[in-house]
Amino acid sequence: MANLEVEFCGLAFKNPIVVSSIEPTNSLEGLKRCVDAGAAGAVVKTITDMPQLAALTRHAKYAILDQEGKAIGGKVPRSYVFYSRSGYSTRPYREWAKPLREAQRYAEDNGAHIIGSVGAGTVDGWIEIAGMMEDCGLRMIELNFGCPHPSLMEGTRAGMLLGQDPELAAEITSRVAEAVKIPVIVKLTPQVKDVVEIAQAVKEAGASGVTVINRYVGFAVDIERGRPWIGGPAGVGGPWVRFLTLRWVHEIYTKVGIPIAGTNGIYDWREAVEFLMTGARLMEVGSVLMLKGYGHIERILSGLRTFMEEHGYESVEAMIGVASRRSKDYSQLLKAERTHAVVDHERCNRCWRCVESCFYGAMERAEEEVITRSELCIGCELCYNVCPTGAIYFEAS
Ligand SMILES: Cc1cc2nc3c(=O)[nH]c(=O)nc-3n(C[C@H](O)[C@H](O)[C@H](O)COP(=O)(O)O)c2cc1C
């Protein structure tokens, strides 16, 4: 039986799937349902002292689109687009103490963890809310420096605006990390020039780990009505965005060396494996649960177990970072050995797509068949990708 246990920032997790800070974790009942569904933990929806971010949740709107940008109409495709506007928890933070304490006890009894999420308006506010979470028995706190919405809300210095400012991010991180004894992790924003710089800054300031990465601001258009979905700009994400997320997981894994929780783009076990292989130790899964329900957690876990068993991975630990460690940098890639394309004329159906897609003059359409010119071929593999019959292979030049 594959071992799903994993260590993250000194805490043992029974598996690498945690529910991210999102609507399903916005109540005691929701947190318990995450635990019941088999998640190793749940990050509570961001708790705040900022009324405008609570108000944003009272005006929440969600548009779930397909890859063409149309409303999905009930069937959730793997490539869904989650276009939405909602803020932080609407419950005043002092009223969270009792449910948090109970959620923590419930999680502990079931071998899981509740992780706090803070988003405050002042440094003292960050410290106070984090302290309240520690008093409730929580074993880890996430600082939300990634929420996309404050960038659209005049006068709201929160979320990604903090994650865009390495000095401020470091100051809040170090003040909170000094004030509490439990590990503090920082949820980053992708909307900066260099996420590695911010990850490094918060690591030096005392963060035990980073969550990579919160969502982007987007703009989605309903072309039938000639206006944006849900009235204007909003946060945007979905499984399709994971390739952008994984780029930062990869860079932080290789350059910063800090434990990573991956989020933004997980649909099922397949993406979970991608995140693990890139270097994440834990996965924070969010929007897919709003569309498919808490029961989807077990589907992710059983798919992960099956993949590991079929591929001979005895533990989750054995998968962490394998793809990142095999990744070459551009200077190595420029020295890679050359290959050239060869056409298997038996398999070729003469559709000429390879000729259309060769921009190096290495494929030519002749009367009867494709002619390849190996001296011009750079082995870019585009012809191989468009060939519908698998007729193209490569030989060393
Ligand atoms: C409707 C919605 C509400 C969210 N609320 C929060 C929040 O309160 N705090 C936070 O840190 N992230 C929040 N997020 C971000 C999610 O926790 C998660 O990181 C993000 O959706 C990417 O993961 P996913 O691809 O699994 O959805 C929210 C996302 C969505 C879609």
C-alpha cells in the first residue's frame, strides 16, 4: 500500500491533500466536512478585521465557464474557468475563536490539521488574529499575501498588494513569526515580476513555508450580452492555470529551498502528482470542491494511491521534486545534442501537416511523399506533434 504521509514544516500530514482557504472552509460545519472527507487538513477561509473584505464576500458572485468562455451549464469540464469575486470571512474574527477551537479538536481526533489564514489591516491586527488562532490550538498559520481583489478596491492595502512589496511582506511575516510559536507559512501572489524574490524575503523573515500561489485578476466577456461576466473584473483560475503555477513551484523549489504547499490548478490526482513532482509537499485544493463537492477529495486520494502503486512509488516523499530535479536550464538545453526528423512512409497518410508546420525548410511536399532534409532539420519536434499517424521519429544528427 502506497504511503501517502508527508511532513510539512515540522507537522505530519496523513496525506498531501488539504482544502485551501475558500468557501468550503468558511464555517465549523465546512471544516468538519473537509476532515470527514479524508483531507489531511483544511485552511480556514481568511479571517479578517477589514470590513470591506468581509463585505466583498457578502456580494460574492461566481461564473463558471468552459474553455470557450461560455457558462458551463452544469457539466464541469477539466478545463473549467472559475471566474469569481469574493473576499474574506464575514464572521467577525473574535467570533471565530469558539468554532476554531472545536474544529481543531475535531481535526485532531481524526488525524488532521486546521490551518489558520489571516488577512488583517494593520501589523497589530495580523498579530492579534494569529495569536487568537494559536490560542485556539491551531498548529500552523497561513498569511494571505495573495488575494487578488484588494488590487481592485481603492484604499484596501491587503492581499496581493502586500505580496507585491518584499519589505512589507517581510515585516509582517517577521512580526507574526516572532509573536507565535507555531509555524507561519505565506501565501504568495503570482502578480509580481519575480515570485522567487518574495519567497526569499519571507523565508529570511521567518516563514517556515510558502503557499504557491494565489489567483490572478482576470476579465471574462459574455459575448452574447456584450459585457463582462458578473459585471466586471474578478479573480480567475482553474486547472488550466497550473502550468503557470508550476513554473513558480519549480523555481522556488530549486532556488529558495523552503517547504512548498501548492495551490491554483488542481482538478484531480493527475495535477496533484504534477505538483508533487515539481516540488510541492502539500496541495491546497479549492475551487474544484465548490463544483464537485467534498466527496471529490476521496477521488483525488484514491487516484493518487493508484498512480503510485502502478508506477512503483512507495511514498509521497519519493515523488517530491523528481521532475524539477530532472529539469535542465536554458544554458544546458542550448548544448543539447541535435536530432533530425525521419518519416516512416508506410505510416504517413500524406496529409502534409508536417510540411505546413515546418518553419526550417526541412520538410518538403513532393509528388508522392514528404521529403525530409536532415541538414536543415533542427529537431524541434513540431512535425511530430502535429502528425496524426505517428509517422515521424528522430535520429541523432
Ligand atoms: C471563491 C474563492 C474564494 C477564495 N477565498 C480565499 C480566501 O479567503 N483566502 C485565501 O487565501 N484564498 C482564497 N481563495 C484562493 C483559494 O484558496 C485557492 O488558493 C485558489 O482557488 C487556487 O486553488 P484551486 O485551483 O484549487 O481553486 C479563494 C478562491 C476562490 C475561487
